[in-house]
Amino acid sequence: MDRKKISKSDLGQWLDKIAEEYELIGPAEEDEVVQFRPVKSSSELTLDYANSLLPPKSLFFPPVEELFSYQKRGEEIKLEQTKPLEKDRVVVGIRKCDVESLLLLDKVFCEDLVDAAYKERRDRTALIGLACPTPPRAACFCTSFDIDPLSPEGTDILLRDVGEAYLVDVATEKGQELVGLAGKLFSKLTKKEAEELQPPPVDMPKMDLSELGEKLEGMWEDPLWDKLSLPCLGCGICTYVCPTCHCFDIADVGSTSDGVRYRCWDSCMYKDFALMTSGVNPRATKAERARNRYFHKFSTFPSRYGTGYACVGCGRCLVHCPGGVEITEVMQEILAKEGAGE
Amino acid sequence: MSNNIYLPSLATVKEVRPETPDTSTFVVTFDDPTLRESFTYRPGQFAELSIFGVGECPIGIASSPTWKGFLEFCVRAVGTVSNAIHDLEVGDKVGVRGPLGNSWPYEEIRGKDLLFIGGGIGLPPLRSLIRYVLDKRDDYGAVEIVYGARSPADLVYKNELKEWDERPDVDFHVTVDVGDETWDGPVGFVPPFLKQINPSPKNKVAFTCGPPIMIKLVVQALEEMGYADADIVTTLEMKMKCGVGKCGRCNIGDKYICRDGPVFSFEQLRKIPGALEV
Amino acid sequence: MQDKLQEVVRKLLAEGAVEYFIGYCQSSQPHRAVPCFVSDESEVEKLVWGPLCGQNLSKYVLRANELEGKVGILLKGCDTRAIVELIKQHQIERDKIVAIGVPCQGQVDGRKLEKALGVSLEQVTNVEDAGDGFLVTVGEETKKVPKEEVLLDKCFRCKHPYAFPYDVTLGEVVPFTIEADVGEYAAVEELEALPIEERRAFWRKQFERCIRCNACREACYACYCKECLFDRKMPRWLAAPPLLSENEMYHLIRAVHLAGRCIDCGECQRVCPVNIPLGSLYRKIQKDVAELFDYEAGMEMDTVPPLVNFELDDQDPFL
Amino acid sequence: MVSSSDSLGNGFEPKILVFACNWCSYAGADLAGVSRLQMPPNCRVVRVMCSARVRPEFVITALSKGLDGVLVLGCHPGDCHYSEGNYFTRRRGLLLRKLLEYVGIEPERFQVRWVSASEGAKFAETVERVTEQIRALGPNRPRSEVLPTEPGDK
């Protein structure tokens, strides 16, 4: 890996250079909400931010996307696919937790039957990560999942704030290429700098989660799920702001002659999510839906895809849950179970 | 399948055969001649049928893979899409996305005796395998079929049932929950009917498909008769949408019914938390 | 006050008067209090009361319908209006609830506090009521923030102490008053004054942002329908994708459904993750209902809701 | 078939949904028809048993999904076949009109009128006036946002 630095005042110039050739996407604030969106110029970006409201999974697995359009004329039906991307993209400012979440989503969408649109978006998008600020948000707990918020893994380039400048870790060839767009702005580190320029460590309370999955597996019938169903309002916020949730719905909008088949986010916390036409609902209660969600995150997703837990500790759900349900508390309760899972 | 896993292929309805007052068989062929020839599937797989502007719904392929050039779907009109399918006439277009899901273990069971237990609209998915087995009769042992429906009018494939009844190489039993003046056969629910027949579990695999309550009681009956969990094969029913194991609806344990199922042995089901509650 | 609350709840649980008590407890995030369900005396000490208890807990009483016994609930004066409507609309029986009244001196709006302090809300470690202001602790430092800067919108409109008699009160419950020049419908009037094209542009922008998480609906005490119109499958009203047309439908239909029901508890706006000013939408309906039909939701048990009622001499511009 | 043009105003023909009460306004429409009164073809009439059957959702849905206007026609107050249905319509109409205006939908796009069975001429006049008003306003939403509902709309 190649390590360089760029002064903060030059960063904008580099990003603008990138924006000339790529679609540049980054966190931008509007109506007091920070969201990842395409920008024309680096001046629209808000890089001094904690984290975006919706996770950047939305750039690869959009909240709503056209799968294809259909048109019926007489006996003929024409199906037309929409191109997922016009231009190659560069995402700047993505946090490590969200990068990790993409690696998990890759398992879902790029393995077994490949979701071509998702894969194309992933393949044609370079990631410029931005290491987390110190102190991190109070809700952050990524280190509990052994995620290093300062690691460039999964990104093409990682920027780390060291005061006047960013340390630039170039992790891939694609990253080299992006740096090359304005190579003059970057300088090599002197030996002294290499030793001294260190971003401050990101400290947050770390939970020992080694027993979490195992304990959870013994808790299918547990009063915890009923308890969780009390404050839960049954909205979909936790799943929509979750960077690893990937449930979706497919729906036609239009008439029988003209219209579009869309894919849009859906939530396993909605009461009709698994409702069958027969009227049977295998997850009819909030308790069953909560159980399903936590099992999916900590037991069944990992065992299906051979990964670690399907939570990256971004803390969005616990910040935004209107009923005050906190995943960290749920995890603590699971860990506190005596004898479960044995 | 095309590289867009959500894009259906266009097909044309060639024939509509009413089976019961609310159920019909739709025979469709793909519009693309190459696909019509190359399309292969395994017995027990399903496809997502599309009515554009209404949506998609998963329907088991009821024809046998040994038949070429067309697919059969037996559809009961219950929801928005299945009702829209029932509005289709010969010559109308329908989208077909598939084949999806796993299949009956049609290779593993070569040489074994087979017991099929179907209830109502649960027969069509079994019929794909039954017809496959009958087309490759020498590869398999004895074939015994137990079928039941709510009433004589609710029996699907009436002509075929007659054919099975008459075949010397098929042992066929049929019952209805409630008879009528046209019915002189047995009356009663499938599980007790099955116990009465009491088919021996020796070298036998049982396949069952039907309403969840029937499956549950049939499985109990089979266990009482001494069938091993691994030799009881059934299907799980869950809401499906994408059909490709991604959208999350049919998630149960670490399985997606649309991708890893819908066919499971009872041995597999025992290991999935919550599977036996459905 | 908090001690008294705990004492009362302990007694209720000890006597078996309620199956559980619905109140607030401290979240792991110091800047907020969250709903708390206490069924065991050992948990009573979790209960808190303070200026971070703005959430209207009324929706949670509906669960009492599934219980044999009663539930206890802590209700601010403004929250009682939701209970009045729920009783009036036959969603709950009065005797399923043990209502505990608490004198409230105004509640903090987290978003306003964040703006007033200029730091992330997460850094706030304590908020206390201090009469004309709130004592807010950030790190080592504690400073007083004037109430008018950070109160929830609804607190400026606090004029009714409570809408039905409590079973127990934790002190004399009087309306909270504040000297502040905030019009009854200021936010609505500001929008009404805009040219119509600008209003359209404003709301389109808001609705476009909606992700349809349904939080506004689920948090709303008045959205108690067993099957919401928006969830209906046959026929399907609302398409699942959050397209502008569907979002607009969602919010406008919700607004008309709330006519004569919205009590301005502010839950919708509080829970909206994308900051849509939903309060300004429902306040408009409240304003019109008041002006046209002289009706205010949640005030009396025996008035007839405005849309199931009429007067022969209602305005008639339709001749 | 009514077609809509892309350009603003020029050649724009609005699509208007009319709900007419079975007992008065629909009969009024019939009368207008048999009297051979000229009416613009922009309106689609839906017969309802009472104007009170028109839930506000119907109006909002029509406007959100891209229709240019909605007209609700009922019996004159006091003449309702069910005694008092139209009094409820009146209250809802008052409220809905204000709400729509508040979110920037011109009040002309949603109108309520009382038309009796004998008022064939009033029916024709109302339909004509409303069509003209809405034509002058232009499309309710940009055409690009309107999902096609009929072949040829795109």
C-alpha cells in the first residue's frame, strides 16, 4: 500500500478534478439531513460530518429503482431494461462501517444468482473512505465487530485527518489512478512524518461478542422478544437506516399497457411483510418480527453466507428508533443470558 | 435466465383448462424459439408468472421436464396476480421468470418405492414429479398416490386421476372431505385416509404437498407408520417475492424458501428454527 | 417528582392495580429519555421524569386491549387529549387505564437544542429544568438555555391543563405558560402567505424526501386502524415504491384522516428521520377544523367529531 | 380519446374526473345529453350513489396520480336522497379544498357543485367552465411524472 498526504486546502481541487471525469458522490447536507448524493463540485460536500442518515448502501441498492419498463401495443409486449449507470462513479467520504456493510451486501447480491445492476454499480464505483473523527459518535460501536475504523480495507483510498492535511492510503490500482488525476497535489511522506503523523485513535466502548450468536441460538423461545415488542412501533426506520438490511419489494406501477416494474426497499418489521395471500402470516406479531430481525443479523445471515455478524455497529438504528429500542441493549441482554445456547 | 435476474421472458398462453371452479391449468410456450427449446427445469421447481401492471406470483411448474416446448401451471384464483392470470385467454401474453427453487430429489430416489400424498391444489407440484417418474417408469419402484380435496368438484386433473386409477403400475387412492351425489368413493380427510391405507415404509420415500394443516397431520401419520424423517419430503410455504433468495420475505432460519426450497425433507426442517411452526 | 412517581408506580404494581406501567427511562444516550415498560417493582427505579420526556406515550395504551388487567401510564396534560380521542373513538375503555398526571414545565426539542448549542446532541450529558430555562451540560460545562429557544412547538401552545381527570397526580397540574411571541398557527400562516407555486414547490421537495418508513403513521396515536388503507392489497391504493406521487398521496390522505383527530402532540415530526415538517401539515388541518367547524380535538368527551357531524348553515361555496 | 400535449398551455387538454351522484347530478348529466348540449370531452364521469360516497382519498389519489382536476357533483343541500349525505360532502369539500390549496394545488382543480336532476344546462355549463379553468392552469404535474394510464399516453 502506498501512503501519501494531501493538504486540506488542496482536497477540493482534487475532488473537482475527479468530478470532471466521474460522477462524484459524497455526503451533502440539505434541510439539516446529511445524505450521500451526486455533486457537481466539491464545495457542495459536507465532509465534516458524523455519518449520513441513510447508509450509502443506497448508492448500490437504491431505495427505489426501475427493473424494467413494459409497453403493450396490441398483442405485442416490449420490455425495456434501464441502464443502472451512465458514468463511472467515485464516492468520497464513506465511513468504514458502511464499507464493511457493502462487503456483506456483496455476499447477498453478487454471489449465487448475481444481481447484475447491483454488481455493475459496485464494479463501476470507486470508494474514497474517510476515517472517523475523534471522538466518534456516542452511538458508534463498530469496534465490537472487530472493525477498525482507520483501516483502508474495502476502499480504494482512505483519507485520514491529521490536522492540516489528510493522510492518503492508496489501496488499489483504481486508487492510484484517481490520485494520478492530480498527482501534483499529493506529496510523499518524509521519514519523520511517516513516524509522527498519526491520526488520533478512535476510542469507543468495545463489547465482547464472541458468544452472541451461540447464546442467541438458544433463545428462539425467550421472553426477550415480547419485551422488545412493547416499545417497537412497527415502523421501518431501523431497517431503512441499516447499512446491512437488504429486504425489498417488487411492484408494478402503471396500467396493464404501460408502466414500470420497480424494486424498492421493504422492511421485515412491517406487519404485512411475510403475509401470504392465504391470509397466513408466519410473523404476525411484533415479537416474531423482532426475533426474526435479530436472528438474521446475528445468527442466520452469518451461517448462510459464512460471514461475521451482519451488523457493523454504525448506530443509526439506535439513534433513530422512535420507540427507543437500542440494538446495543438487545445485544447486552442476549449476552447476559445465563446458560442459553448450551 | 437472462443476466437480469428480475426480467421475465415473454410467453403466450396456448391453452386454458378449467380444473375446478376456481382453479385452471394454463399451458404456455415461450415466444423466443431458442428459449422454448433450451428451457430446462427439474420436477418441483417453480416460476414467477408476471401480469404486467399487476405483478408477479410464484407458481409451481406442473408439467414434467420430460415434455418439451411448453409449460403447465395450475393456478387457483386467490390474490391479485392469480386473479389476473385467470383473466388470461388463449393468445394472451404472460411473463415467466424461472425456473426457480430447488426440486424434488428425483435423482436420489431412483430405484425406490414412492408414495405421493397430495391435498387440493397441492397435487400439481407433485404431478410434475409423478409424470416424470411415469415417463421414466423403469428407473423407479412402485408408485402409490393418495389424493384428497374438499369436494369432488375440487379435485384437479380429473382425467389424469382416472388414468392413474386405471394404470396397473400405479396404486391410486382418492378421497374427498365432503361427498356429493356424483361421488361413490371414500369420504374423509387425507391423514386418516392415509392411516387406513397404511402404506409400508420399507424402501419408500413419501412426498407430500397440500395445505399446511394437512401436511402437519400427514407427517404425524407417516411418523407413526415408521417413516424416517429423511424419507418424508414436503414443501414449505412462505410469502415469496424475488424468487432468487434476496428479498427476505421467505426467510426462515438461514434458508430462503424460494432459493433453498421449497422442497425440504422433514429431517432438514427439524433443524430450521421456526420451520415447524409455519 | 421522580421519587414520587416511582413511589406511586411501586404501589400500583404492589397492589396489582396495573399489569405494567408505561413511563420514561433514561436511554443509553444521555440526551434522551425513551419509553419504558415496568412490570416488576425491581425495575421501578428506572423511571425518570424531566424535560426530555416530550414523547407522547398514548399509543402504547392500545396494547391494554389485549390484556386482562389495566395499564398505568404517565401522561402530560397535552397527552391526555390523545386518550380522550381514543376513548371517544371507542379504541380503549377509560377503566383500562390508570392515568398518572404530572405537572409539566415544558419539554425540550432535541433538534432545536442542537441548533442552540451548536454541538451534536450526543455530547449533551444532562438537561435539567431551571424555571425560565434549561440547565444543559455538555462535557464539563453546564449552561442555561432560555426555554423559548428550545421548547417543543407544542409547549408554546399549552393552554389546557388536562382533558380528563387523572387517577393520580404528582402535584398540581396547571398549564405551562411562557411569555413568547409565537402565534397559534405561526408556521402554517407563514406558508399560507407564500404564492401558490412556491407552496407547491415547498411541499414537493418535502414529499420527495420521504422514504416511507411509516414512522409518522406508527407513532401517531390516531392511526389505530387494524388495516391501514395504505396496506390494503386488494385493491391496492398505494404503490410500494416511494415515488413522489405516492408519497404525496400518503401524506395528504393521512392529513385528511387526521382532521378532527390531530391533537398536535408532535410525534410525527419528532420521529421523521428526514425532517419533513409534518407538524405544519397537520396544524393546517387543525386550524381549518377550528375555523370552519369550531372544533378542537381531544378537549371534551362528549362533542361530536367534525366530519361525522354537520350544521344546516355550514358555509356553502358550492352553489 | 383525450390526449395531453407536452407543451404548457398550447394544445393542452386536461383530464378531469367527475363524480356524479346517482339521484341528481347523474340524472342532470343524462338530461344534458338528451338535450344535445355541447360539452367538452375532457371529463370522465363516475356515478356514485351519493356525493358523500366520494372519500377525500379518491380526490387526492386522482390528483396525485396525474389527473388535472376533480369535480364532485351532488344534490342541492336539503335534496339528498339519503336526507343528509351531501351535508357531509360539504364539510369534507370545505376542508379538502383548503388543504389542497395549502400544498399548492390550485382550488380550481378540485371543485364541488350542486346539480339537480332538472339542471341539465347547469351540468353542461359547470363541466365547460371547470374544463376551461383547468385548461388555463395547465397540467397538474409535469408530464414526465405522470404514469401512463392509457396506451398512447407516453
